[in-house]
Amino acid sequence: MAKMMKAAIFAEANRIVLDDKPIPEVGPLDALIRITTTTICGTDVHILKGEYPVARGLTVGHEPVGIIEKLGSAVEGYREGQRVIAGAITPSGYSNACLCGCASQDGPRTRHGFKPMGGWRFGNTIDGAQAEYLLVPDAMNNLAPVPDGLTDEQVLMCPDILSTGFSGAESGKVRIGDVVAVFAQGPIGLCATAGARLMGATTIIAVDTVPERLAIARRMGADHVVDFGATDPVEEILRLTDGRGVDVSIEALGRQSTFEAALKVLRPGGTLSSLGVYSEDLRIPLGAFCAGLGDHTIVTSLCPGGKERMRRLMEVVATGRVDTGPLVTHRFALDDIEAAYALFSNQRDGVLKVAVTP
Amino acid sequence: MAKMMKAAIFAEANRIVLDDKPIPEVGPLDALIRITTTTICGTDVHILKGEYPVARGLTVGHEPVGIIEKLGSAVEGYREGQRVIAGAITPSGYSNACLCGCASQDGPRTRHGFKPMGGWRFGNTIDGAQAEYLLVPDAMNNLAPVPDGLTDEQVLMCPDILSTGFSGAESGKVRIGDVVAVFAQGPIGLCATAGARLMGATTIIAVDTVPERLAIARRMGADHVVDFGATDPVEEILRLTDGRGVDVSIEALGRQSTFEAALKVLRPGGTLSSLGVYSEDLRIPLGAFCAGLGDHTIVTSLCPGGKERMRRLMEVVATGRVDTGPLVTHRFALDDIEAAYALFSNQRDGVLKVAVTP
Amino acid sequence: MAKMMKAAIFAEANRIVLDDKPIPEVGPLDALIRITTTTICGTDVHILKGEYPVARGLTVGHEPVGIIEKLGSAVEGYREGQRVIAGAITPSGYSNACLCGCASQDGPRTRHGFKPMGGWRFGNTIDGAQAEYLLVPDAMNNLAPVPDGLTDEQVLMCPDILSTGFSGAESGKVRIGDVVAVFAQGPIGLCATAGARLMGATTIIAVDTVPERLAIARRMGADHVVDFGATDPVEEILRLTDGRGVDVSIEALGRQSTFEAALKVLRPGGTLSSLGVYSEDLRIPLGAFCAGLGDHTIVTSLCPGGKERMRRLMEVVATGRVDTGPLVTHRFALDDIEAAYALFSNQRDGVLKVAVTP
Amino acid sequence: MAKMMKAAIFAEANRIVLDDKPIPEVGPLDALIRITTTTICGTDVHILKGEYPVARGLTVGHEPVGIIEKLGSAVEGYREGQRVIAGAITPSGYSNACLCGCASQDGPRTRHGFKPMGGWRFGNTIDGAQAEYLLVPDAMNNLAPVPDGLTDEQVLMCPDILSTGFSGAESGKVRIGDVVAVFAQGPIGLCATAGARLMGATTIIAVDTVPERLAIARRMGADHVVDFGATDPVEEILRLTDGRGVDVSIEALGRQSTFEAALKVLRPGGTLSSLGVYSEDLRIPLGAFCAGLGDHTIVTSLCPGGKERMRRLMEVVATGRVDTGPLVTHRFALDDIEAAYALFSNQRDGVLKVAVTP
């Protein structure tokens, strides 16, 4: 009889509950890891609310830190007991999408196709990380050993938040001397701010409505902060840039209002790098878009995964280039994950990210 | 007293008329060229209809072939009597926009700014090419000598049509082995088709509603043609690509319907390269956009100008890589330009482009 | 007792012989394919001569076309009996090198390292393709189904020759309107010529000493041919380009003389894309290198592998963009492979490539 | 009669002397600036020693900070009295080289050519900056206003040192998480170290033989320093990187030994970004080059110029991202420039850069 474990599962809309599930069987390419720390993502809240559909009974969560419990028979290059993380996105490495430089859109293995968001499997199409154990598919592509000396919390942002946030700056192709605006300073926006700084932007303007978040934005590298609630951010950013606009604007919320403001402050020839998850059709305002003649680029990014990405992000942390410490504001035992969801989904008590430990 | 010339000017909405204007004075950085052949662009029709505002009395047109009549006092490297073209877009070369790789969005010279479409001056902010003489600003940046052996009509598509069309494929970063769909096969779409072929796409799908245009699309390099009127192009393209979609889709019309179809056939991770001039806000459908998580890129391009661009395009023609001959369907004297507008603006008689000769 | 097969093995310097070896066992990630056609590469001749060391008894060859005989237990997405090719380079897909965009330099799996040429395994570090059966490692990353209607010989150049040749143009970042020189028109140089054409170069200058090869170069897309033996190629190319030099030069031989000429004809700011395998230290002449101030790029490429690359190359052939037919000049049975080596290694009888069929 | 000024001129090998020359006439595209601060470059020492030939009587120097004294008749967008800098390289903006993205290799204006280092004019082909006045050609392309609040010394490194140093990291395409080695920590190497840090490298290894320079390297962003004299830098860097080598190595000296070490520590697929000015043919060691099969890139960069580049570099300084203060170690009046050369050319007294004020 299978051994059992605790797991936070999607029961029905507005109900994620802790339940008992069997510890998974390990296939030849898999690894089983014992979770030591995980966290809750905004996407999980969409799942909780029934806005993003997943199967009933699915274990939620996609941000694992843990210890290798068991390796699949075909897995080489790791040892049991090793501390590892895996990205939120776990591409196979061998799909045509992966081989095309599009690993997050990992497609069916049998043909040359792509599957939208196909690389996002944890807590989406397979059981996720908010549990005592997690089965990691295509382990050789996805397991990244944690460097000695880093705590679980120090690497907890790597699987999703840091990877996604940085990709906002990377897809925007931030260059030395750029002016960058980042719309929304939740965990991902804060990491986008840090990423813009890390890539050499010289003027970084962080936008949000919450003073505490704007204060943290300054710690992450923002030169200016703009309160979206108190002022018109478009006017304010144009004023700060002497009418010129920004080279790169990063959208990190997923709303029409921020998308639109991000386009309106963008100089001709600039790039709007979008990280937000939208919930309705987007409108591109004709004027800000120069009727299609502004040499603009709009680019979207899904969290880059894979062990090499994770290795690099942990290097960023290990060398002190970026400190994600301020992002972890609350801590819960896995047993209390329902309370964690209540806090996080209502954005109470200044929460940014919670650390959940089985 | 200034010598006079004939010029097609914007008189008022729905009236472009031939009138007498003084031959322009030549400033130190300018060149005066005597037009030998020019043409009418779709944009000129927007001007004619009053949809795109220009000053009353402005000479229209931005596609010049001619002979250098007089050089400005500071212009070196050319001689009077030389046959030249200039791009539709005439960047200064020395604005910060130019130095940023964004020459079409040439900004004010005095600060580090960008001006939307600032590089488009002919027939927009200064007198244009549908006249006996044309003043070319920043001549050293913009005059491109015509190689021996090429006729006026052979190079007539270079200033705008070929440059814009190719930029659709270039901004889409077409690679060897790509599948590319091109929406609309007017002159620019046909050149986008040719550009995709020239860059190594192996499956090119041309979409239009006019059978004659689809026939020319095949001559320009399309492997498949799809009649937008007769079939659902999204379904048809997904069928042709075995459900996979295209790597790059090029929009060359400027309508919501084509923009939307171009996005719907795009694989995750693909690029929508937009050339169209839109006349209203665009809508991005949530599903085709994967809610912002599809690693999509949407890029717009304004016609690249400058003499090096023109030199390269004329090389494409001179070496027979692309034959733009089929695009010139009608010929008019400048004296008959009002008739040319009547034909062209109503898309009568299978017109693609007209050659107008003073 | 293991079933036996015929295989061409490296016995000792100057002796590759046909011998009997056991048909390999199939591991969980492997596939066994029955070879239907293979060929001999210049690299195999280096092995034959003892210039490139491999283990005694190793089966030689890295260009397989065949039929899946047996799939490993963890391999999904294929079926036995399917016609496939695999690239000469068979990256794992999951090494950090692969995840870094450097799949040919596939490194050890256990750490973040790279191994020079680590992706080249067939006929180098594991048994190769000149045999009745071939074991393909990491099959899901490497097996590419052959499209219906293509013959073995039509796809025989894809695993190495076409992939390497095209990479010369790709790594050179050939753009529309470029002038490209290709030094040496052996099979790889001829495919580099074809690749430059496919990517939009408008002037392609092919250099070799053999008139027959120069004649084929014209069929593959060269605009000009230069006989290295009869004229000074540097002078001739500078004459053809009106003193300007070339935007991209491709070295496809591996000698100091061609490397040096490729640099000497390169314009400042241009790219020397090197495909050759050198056998001694290279010298960069100070003058042609502008003492390090010429904004030059020198880039080397090892044959890109993986099933997506193979898929795209077969598309190039299937759509008739490039015809590699002229490259297969001779045919041998596997039983006669020693004769094939004698012909090929001595470059007798105008040989370009041989087709070898078990 | 022309007014006279003091200027440091090349008299003959080993003699740069202060002399009287006429203040230059201002052509239509020029600007005359009154130098307030300038400096001496390693290249000037090559000129001094007669190793790099310039015309006798030429004013030396290419790093100007000053005040606009007079504008050419065709120059718009500036005003007399404005504080400005100009890059060491002063491209025209309108040559085909400029329009090709190769402005430093600015070619003849009359054809589509490139001229090696053609953009370097100050103190090379026209009179330079070590004088009371400097004539800046193509002023609209090259004059960059100094932001309020920055001192002359703060921007003195922008025209050459910072621009060249950063280009080492930029041409190397440093990415977040890269390991970078920088060979030689003279002024340019120190700025390459700073540039690698600014672009997101997480491990930066600075190599030199002078302890003081290694100490400053740490202040500029180096994580590790290696004494080329005391240890074998190749072994030490391989040790520091756990055998993996570096993603990008930057050569900033111009010697065979550093070039070779830079290649030997480079991982397969990595980029050697070369900034040094070499004085003899370079040798590429076969092994480190993987016989041409290592997917290596070797790229050289000449100092990027133009006003947009200068604007961005001054932003880097103004925002405190990089502090070039430690680089200015000595100060001289223009009248004492011969003493400055004596100190600088002999690298006495720990000199890095001198500030020279007329």
C-alpha cells in the first residue's frame, strides 16, 4: 500500500484544502523530492478562485525547495539527499519547442508542435509543490542543486518570482543607460525592478499604489517611485523623463490600465515587456501605438525554467547581487496553509510572499 | 523671382490637385533632385481622404527617383547629374533616435528625444515627391546612387514598398525553416512575402481576397495562398501547418480582422510583425494571446530609410533576387496625376502601383 | 548470445575495416535504428589517418538515415518502423550547455560544465553510423522523422553537411543585401554557399581550386567564382567588391591560407565565420585585424544537431529550396566501404560525397 | 590674422611638445569648443613613441571636455557657452558604415565603403584635444551636453575609457549570471570590470600584476582578483570556476600572453571580447580554440562614439552607478603636459589617468 503524505489540493472554487494523498511513484526520468520550503503564488489564487481551471484534487503550487528522496532509474548526475530547487516551469528539454528556444511553451513530444504554457506542469497539469513530496518530471533538465550556504528562504524566490521578474528586463533587452518603468511592485514587479538594475538601466521608475511596496522598490533598485493612486503615472513619468518617455516599460500586474499606461510612457522604438496574467481582451490605444508605425515591440514572457536558469538565479543570490529577503513577509507550517491562503489571497497585513514549511 | 514647377498638393479633403509652386531653395545640407519617376502610396490616399492630416498646400508623395540638380554647400560625395533615389523616410543620421538604432523615429535635434514617425518628412512635414523637383534634407544621409543598368521602374519600389515589406520579415526575425503567413497581398504584403522567401522561410502562406494578388503572391515566393473571403484563414492555416501554427505572421493591411487572425495562427513563442497602418484601437484577444503567457512578440515597423538601406534594396533588384516588375501596373504623366489618384484610390482595374513621370 | 552486425571500425592508423560487432543493447533513453544509408565525412578521413584519435574498435561515421528498430523503455513519441535521421551531433537536451544555447558543447550532466565538442558522440566517443545498426542516445532529443516522399539520399546531407554549411551563414548573421565570400567549395563550403543565398546575401563569391566544384557552386547560388589557384583571391575579391571587401566571409577548409584570406577580404565590422577543422595554431595577421580595432568578429561553429534542426533542414530539402543532389557523386554497399574510403580519402574521380548502403 | 592657441603636437618620435597653433576656422558642420579638461591615453603614448604614425605637427589627444565657443552655420540644436563632451571617435552619422551599425569604422562619404578606424579622427587624422581649442567635426552627431552637477573630471572618462571599457562587456554580450574574466586592469580594463558588473555578471575575475590596480578592480566590481605575475592566471581561473572556465573573457592589454590566456580560460561557446591594441600578429592556440570546433566567438571593439553614447555614459556617472573618480590620479596644467607625458608614459607613481587643464 502506498505511503501517504499531506498535500494542498484544489477541492472546488474558493476551496484549497489540506488532504492526504499517496506519495507518488517514481518513473525512470523523474525525481521525488521531499519539500522543505514552498510558497504561494498569485496564480494559485486565480486557481483558488476558480478563475484558472485545474482538475479537482490536483495538488497546487509550483515553487519547490527540497531534498532528493529518490531518483528515477534513468536519472544520472544527482544523488539522493542533495538539496535542490526546480523551476516553476519544468520543460522536458527535448521537445521541439525547447530546441527552438521556447522551452516554456513545451509541446507534445511526438510532433514538432508547441503547447501554450506547456512547460508549466506543477500545480497545473500535474501535482504541485504545496505538499510533503513532489515528483519532478524530466529531472535531469530541471533539478538544480542549491549552493552551500544558502538557506531555503534565500532560494525560494528563484523558481518563479525572480525568474519571471528578471525575464521582464531581459525580454525588454534593457541596455546600459536605459530608462525603465516598472508597473506594479508586487513580488514579480519588485524582481523586475531588481532585474532592470542588474542589467544596467540608469533610471528606474517603480509604480504602485502601496507605499510599503514603493519603499521596498527603492531597496530593490528603483531611482524614482510613482504612486499610481495619487498621481497620473503617465504624466509623472513623462515629467521625470523630460517628455522623452522610457526605453523599456515592464507590466507586472495584468490589467488594462497598467498595460495602457506602460504603452503610453514608451518612447517610439521602445519595448513593452509584459509579465502580467490578463483576464480579459486587451486594448491597444491607437495614439500611443502610433497607429502601428512607432517601431514598438510588445513582448510577453512566461517564467523561464530549467536547471541552468535556476543555477544562474541562485548565483545572483549567492553573490549578494540581489537580496530577496524583504519579499518573504510571513511564515506558515504546511498544516496551516489554509490560513496562509486566507492571508495571501486577501493581501492582508502587508504580505508579499509567505514561506510554507512541511 | 523663383522658378516654378508642377506639384501635386493637398488642397482639402478629397482634393489633391496639380498646382504651380516655386522650385525650392537649397540649404547647405540639402540636395535638389529633378524627379524622373515617382508613385502613389496607400498613405497618400489616407491623406487625400483627410484621414491623415497634413498642411494644406503641401506637396504629397514620398517615393522619389530622380537626378541631382543642385547640391547644398556642405554636401560632399555626390555630383550634379547623378541618378539617385531617396527613402520614403529621410532620417537625419545625427539625432539621438538615429544613434539609438531607431532612425525612423527621428527626434528633435536639440535633446535626446524621439518623435513618433519623425523620420517621415516627405509629403508629411515637408514637400514631397509628386512634383517636378524635390528637396532632399540631410542629403548625405539619404541620397543613394542608382546602379548602372537599372531603370527607374526597377528601383521605384525601393524607397517605401520594398523597404517596408522586407522589414516585415526582418522584424519578424525569419529564420531558415520558418513557416510564415502574410496577411494581405497589396504591394507591401507582396514584398513581405518576397522578404520572407529571401530570408529562408520554407513555408510561406499568402492571404488575400483578390485572386490576381494571390497569383502574384506565388510569383513573389508564396508556397500556399489562402482566400480570406472564401475560407476562414485561421482554420485553413492551422490545417496547412498540421495544427502547429506559424513561426512568424506578418500583418500588412491595418485592420482588426487581419491583426487578430495573424495572432490566432501564431504559435506560442512566435512573432507577429505588423506593417499595417491602423485607424482605430486594436483589440488583442485573450485566448490567442495566452493571457499574456505565450512568449509572444508583437513588433511594428515603419519603413527603414537612409542611403545604405536603399543601396542594399537596389542590390536585391540588380541581382535579380526579387523582381518588383509585376507591381507596376499602370503609368501616368505627372500632368494626369489626378486621374492616377482616381484609379489608385478606388483600387480599379487591378491596380497595384502606378508609375508617375513628370 | 548477442546478434551480430557488420560495422566499419577504426583498427589502427590508416586502417578502417569492416568487422562483426554485436548489435547494441538498448538503454531506457536510447533508440536502435537500422541504417539504410550513411556516408563518409572528411572528419572520418582524419580518423582514418590517425590525425584525430578515437578508440580502436570504435565504429566510425556520424551521418545516419535509417528505420527505428527498437525504442528504449522511457522513449515516447516515436514508433518502431518509422524512418528517421539523427544529427551528427547528438546533444542530450538536458545539460547546462544545452540549456545555455550551446548544445554542441554538451557537458557533463552532473555539474554546470561544458565539454568541448561534447555533443559529438557518434563515431567519436560512442559507436557510429557506418554499420548495420546504430544506437542513438537521448533519442527523444535526436530522432527526426523523415517526411514522406523524401529519399534517403535527399536527406543524407542533413545530419552534418547541410547543418554545418548553413551554420556558416547563420553564425555570420548574413543579412539581406550582404556580400559573402565562401572559401573552399567542398561539400560543407557548397552548403555554406547555399545557406548564404537562402538568407538573402545578394553577392556570393565562391572560392576553390577545382573547376568542377566552382561549377557546382554556381548551381548552389554563387554569383561569382574565384579560382584560388589561378588568381590571388584577396585581390580578386577586392576587385569584385570595388575595394570594399565582404560583409561576411566563411572559411570552410581549415587552413591558415584560407583563414588568412578570409580575414583580409573582410570589411571592418564584418564577420569571419569559420567552419574548418584546423590542424595547427592559427595566425591572425595584424594588418587585416586592424591591430584589434576593426570591430571584427571571428566565430566558429560546430555542426548544430537535435531533431528540431534536422526537421528544419529536411523542410529546406522538401520544399526544394536547396537541392543537395549534386553532392552525392558515388554509391557503395557497406560491404565495399573500404573501397569507398580509398576513393574518398584520396579525393579521386571528382568525389564529393558517397552514399553507403548496408 | 588668426588668433593663436597652445597645443600639444607630435614633433617627432619621442617628442610631443607644447606649441602655438592658430585657432581653427569653423566649417558649416563643425563646432569649436574651448577645452576645459582633457587627458592622455595609452594610444597617445604609442604616438609619442612613433609606434603609431601620425603627421608631424598634429595636435594629439582625443578625450575632450569643454565649452562651445562657436557653432558652424549649419549646426542646430546647441548654443554657445554650453558645456559638452565629444567621444574619442567622432563618426559622421551619415556614412554607409554608420548606417550599417559600424560607426567607428566610418568610411569615405562618396561610396559605400568602410575605412578601418575611420571614425577615429581626433589626434589621428585631424587635430586633437590636448590644446586650448578643439574643432569638432559633424558636431550635431558628436556634441553631448554635460548634465548639470557633473564636474569635468567626472565626465572625463566618458569619451574613451568608459566607452571602450563598457564595450568590452557589451560586445561580450554579458548576461545575468555570467562568469567574466578581465585581463589587465589599466583604466580600460577597470571600466570593463565595471561594465561586466553593470550588465549582471555574478562572478567577475580581474587579472593584473599591480596590487594597487587589483585593489581598485575590487572597488569597480571584481569579485576575485588574480595576480598574473604571482600565479598562472589560467590555472587560477579554472580553479575559481571549478574547471568550467568563463562565459566571457575580456582582453584589455593587447599582448599575445593575455590574448592567449583569455582564450584558454574560455568555456566552449564563450566569447573572447578583445579591447587591446596589438603590435604584432596574434597566435590562436589550436587546443584552446578546439581546432575551430568550440563554438567560440572572438570579437574586437573600437571605442563607440557619438552623442547618444556619451549621453548614456554620463547618465551612468550621474546616477552613481559607476564612479570613475579613482581613475584620475594626477593633475597637470596644459603648460606642463610634457611632464604629464613623462609620468604617464613611464607609468610612474601609480598613475592611472591624468587630468590636463588648459
